[in-house]
Amino acid sequence: MFALLRRLLGRTFSSMFALLRRLLGRTFIRKPGHHDRSAQWSSVRRKYLSKHAVCAACGSDKYLEVHHKKPFHLHPDLELREDNLITLCEDGRRGARNCHFVFGHAYHWKGYNPDVAEDSAAFLRKVKASEKLGKS
């Protein structure tokens, strides 16, 4: 059926989802409670990263992500508020540091950690204390 639809429409689609989105329109296949990102999100994210250019949990300056303390899907009104954002690193390599997953989502991508700021700050204090011990 997928191949037949592709031939009828005269173009290829990368997935069945892309085909359905084209046929039905995006609004028909969204999950309940889905919210689109604000047009200002990329600008707010870029500005936030320029001011907060290290991971709040480990101090790394690589693979940085801007994480919402209160999740965007639950609190879309807080999407652009700086006091709802925190910088966390997310190195996707296996076994690498991933503070976004650990502190932001508490080891579960569908979950979130309401104490992300406090937990990150406590861990960063331990990282810095450990670095001082290593240097002496």
C-alpha cells in the first residue's frame, strides 16, 4: 500500500509518518497536549547558551543542551522564561557523560526531575571539590 501511494502521489517519502502527515495534515496526527515551539525558541536558546556556557552539573563546555526545569509539554507558558532553563551536557556516545539524561530526566527520557537545579548544583560542588583534591 505504501508503494502504491508513493506511485500515485509521484514522490517518495522518508517514512509512513511523513506520508500520513502529507495526506492528513499535521493537526490530525498530533498527540493530545502537543504544543508547537515558539518562533523565538531558537533565539532564546542561543542567548541562554551564550550566558550559561557550561553544564550546571559537571562544568563541561561541550555538547550543551538547554533543558526546561518544568517540562515544555506540561508548562508551555514557561518555554521562553530564563528562570525555567538550565544548561546540561548531553554527550550521546555510549558511556559518556550525559547530565541532561541523569539530572534533567532522572534516568528516564519521559520523566523529569523537579529538583534539577538543586541536584545539579550539589553535584557540581562535588566535582569541583574532587578537582581540588586531585590538584593538591
